[in-house]
Amino acid sequence: MLMTGKVLRFDEVRGYGFIAPSEPGEDVFMHANDLLDEKYLYKEGSEVEFFLEVGEKGPKASQIRLVYQPSVNRVASRPAVAGEPADGHLAGESESIEDFRGELTDALVDSVDTLTAVQIRQVRSCVIELARSRGWLTP
């Protein structure tokens, strides 16, 4: 069952800790092997999403990931990407692809503020190619 909660404590060196689930119940054991993000990011009070399992010693979390939390260090607008003209349009591409590219970039920046410009370009390129191959975007 997919659940949310907050990290009560996590010992990065020992590789384990506990989550207080949002729904009433026992604290849930968490282990570093079940973290989907870098373990140094899991701090006391971090909001997480996880699958609840029943282990030999009680409730255990698996596939633990951090839930997006706004950062005071966010870039306010879309960062410039190397190789793109200032207006964001590439020669020979239709407006609909450019609209999609802009919306996709905004969505990536808004949802995961830790993505680098290189990661955004890689994800965006893959998604646009997929959308083109499926006919979801007009050339």
C-alpha cells in the first residue's frame, strides 16, 4: 500500500531510521537499501512516500522517495539552455513542439528543483522523441 509520512530520524552511517506515517499507526522502519534518492537527503522532518510492507519485526517501508518540497534556492524562471536561441524556438520545428518543449521544461523545473540543466535537456529530448514517434506532436 502506498503511504506518506515524515522521517522521524535516519542515521546515514548506520543506514536505517523510522518514518511516522501520515495515517495513524506504528512508526515504520526504513533502510538505506530502500531509498530511491541519495541517502544524505533524508533528514528529520522530510516528507516521504513509500510502500508499506510487513517485515519480520513489524512495519517496513520500501521504495522510499522524497516528496517534492519547495526550495528557497529555486530559480524563478526557466533557465537558459545551451544551444537554444533566446526565444526558445529552433529552426524548422513547429510551434506545437515548441509549446510542448516549454511546458515540459516548466513541469520538470517545477516538480523537481534539483534537476540540472543537463538532466532537463536529456529528459526533454527523450520525451519529445517519444511523443514524435507516437504521433502526439505534429512536425
